[in-house]
Amino acid sequence: MSAHKTHDRHTPGGLPSGAPLTPALQTLAFWRNPHVYLEWCRRRYGSTFTINPLGKPPLVFMSRPSDIKAIVKAPAEILYPGAGGSVVAPLVGADSFMIAEEDAHLTGRRSILPAFHRRLIDQHAEKVREIATREVSSWPLDTPVRLHAHLRALTLRVILFEIFGAEDERVKELHTALLAMFSITGSLVLQEPQLRLLPGWRASWKRFIASRECVERLLTSLITQAPDAEAPARGILAALQGSEAQKSDGSAIERIRETLMSLILAGHETTAGELAWAFQLLAHNPAVAGRLHDDLDAGRDQYLEAVVHEVLRHRPVFLFTIPRAVQRPFEIAATTYHPPAQLVGCVHLMHHDPATYRHPHSFKPERFLEHPPEPGTWMPWGGGRKRCPGHHLALLEMKIVLQAVLSRHDVRPASPRLETARWRSVIVTPQEGCRVVLRRRLRDRDS
């Protein structure tokens, strides 16, 4: 039995109970410190509770593994995930496969899955290592640094190479433009459209629109460029161009551009966020970092893999699955839900349930040394039809970047406590940008 309460109360509207706060205050609490607010709700109301966000339908959060499985496996005509994509639509396009449903989503997903097959991703390990080594060599030493910004630049270079198969000047120009455009993901104006008309917020939104137009021009140029007869086409773009070659509806370029934007956003923001949490956790857990140093020095990677799995359990950047809007009455755990409620599988709370993980709030990679994570209770990449297609690339990057940094540096905290979470679009990252201090390892100095 879980240590927290089981749900036994409902609101007058038939939904599980939640905090007796106004929607504005609930939204603010969830925005300011989502980990703390979710944990408080579970302690107070049990494994199923309701949050009423400002200007949106009620969200019913569920953290039991069986309930989350029921949510992600439900057909789209009963629980519709499409409404959850509105936050990222300005970034990836309203018709992106990432936020589409059924046939459109499956068609777009199938077009990119071959490029993310584990065998192909492993073939790119050396290029990822080259990019990581080059980027890490430029990071500041012996002074507090906000590592998340550097990690975003690194992971963006990796996904752009996967897409274009090159690092020429136009790709480098696109890299700069994308970083400027994606700065909006750290602002509340992306999640709350009503703010875009207010002073201050309006200027931020106008800068984003201008940056997006620049990115779209650069992407269109790269998509339509004449192929180089001396250099065979490589990367995901070449595969997408091949799949669209026989279509004549005049919108192939836009479809490719929106697919690429989806891959760029998901392929760098999530991995950079998880790496930021990894360095925060290692900086504040020196015993774990020390053991990892020893294993890497000895040429072993078992503990590294366990560390990556534990980072993804302890600090998943996706706190919950994409909200599913109830289309028809749907029953979970003897409760029937009706429109307009939206059901959410809370991955963070499932990962921190003492009924599933001993000492869930401790960072203990040893829990995954003998047994790999169980898919039903470890869901950092989401689940069902919306599961992240690029998780093999993300795992590879995490391991390579951690090796690149820890083989030559110690990572030390720049503040006394682990950073709390802040929202970046639909993911959470360290509040202060992962402030750490990198120091050259004594072992490296003496070599």
C-alpha cells in the first residue's frame, strides 16, 4: 500500500478533490514550484486529484501505474490527446505531426522512426562524441556557470547534424537563430496566450515572431537547396524529401518544415533538460559522482547507465503525460469521467511513490544496477502512441556528454541546495539554469 492517501473524495461536480484555491492561484503555484505543489496535492488528496488551471478545463492527475496505463492506452476517440499540444503549436506549427492525431500523427511518426532506430543512432556515436568534446572544451572552469544554456547549444548541434548530415555555414546560422527563437520557452507568455497583448509581454512575443520568421526562412532555404552531386544526401531531411517526392499537393515544403521543427524542439530541449538535472544531481551527490568517476576511469559504463536511468526517474523533464480530453464517458478505478475534464498521468508522482521505489526522493543509481527499469513504472519518455521517438538518441547523448565532462572535470555545486524546477514550454529544468562549478580533475592535471 502506498504511504500516501488513497482517493476517497469528490467535488460536487463529480471530479476528485483538489486545492480550494482560485484557478489563478492554482496556476501560479503549479508554475512557481511544480514538484512541491504536486507532492502537496498527493499528500492532501491522495493518488488522484484535480487541478483547475486558469482558462482551461479541469485536469485530473493520476499517479497509480494502472491508472496511467489506462490513460495512455485509451483510444483517441475516447481520450483525445490533441488538446495538449496547444502550448507548443507556435513553435512547431499547428499541423505538426507532434500534435496531430490518429492517421496524421502515425504517418508523420512513421516517416521519422527509421532515422531513430537504435542501430543507426549507435553508428553516429563518434560524431556525437566529437561535438560533445568540442563544446565541452569551451566551457568556463573554476567559476559558477549556468550549464543549461551550454547544454542546449550542444544538443541543438547534435540534432541539426542528425537532420542535415552536415555542419556547414547555413546550419550554423540556423543554430544561432533557433537558440534565439527558443528563448521564449522559458516565458509564461508561451503558455498563457492572454499575456501576449499586455505591455512587456507583447514585446517578448513580437521578438519571438521575428525570430520564428527568420528560422522559417533558413529552414525553407535548406529544404529547397539543390542537391550536391558530389556529396550524397544524408540525414533525416534527405529521408523526408524522398518520402514527399511523389506528392504534388504543393504543401510538401511546409510539412517537412513542421516535421523538422518538431524534431528540433523535442530533440534538443528534452535532452538538454535531462542533462542539466544530471549535473545538478551529481554536483549535490558527491558519493555518486565519485563512484561514477572510478567506473569511468576503469573503462566501465554499467554505473553510468544506472546513473542515467536514475536521473530520468528522479527528475523527468516531462512531469506528466499529454493531457487527454474526455470525449465520451470513461471509467478508471470505479470513477466515471465526463467532458470537459482532461486526464493526466503524473509520471513524477509515480516515480516518487514509495510503494514502487524505496526511498524515492533519494538519488540512488544502485537501484538500477542489477535490474533495468520496469516500463510500467518508469516512463520518462511518456507512453502510448505519443512516446518520444528519439529516446535512443537522447540516451546516447546523455551517456556521451557525461563521459566527456566527467573524464576531465569534477562537477561541484554553486549553491547549497539542489535547484527547484522551472517550466520551459512543457518540460521542467533547473530553476537557476543548473549553476555548477567545473574544475579540472587532479588526475587529468597529472597525466
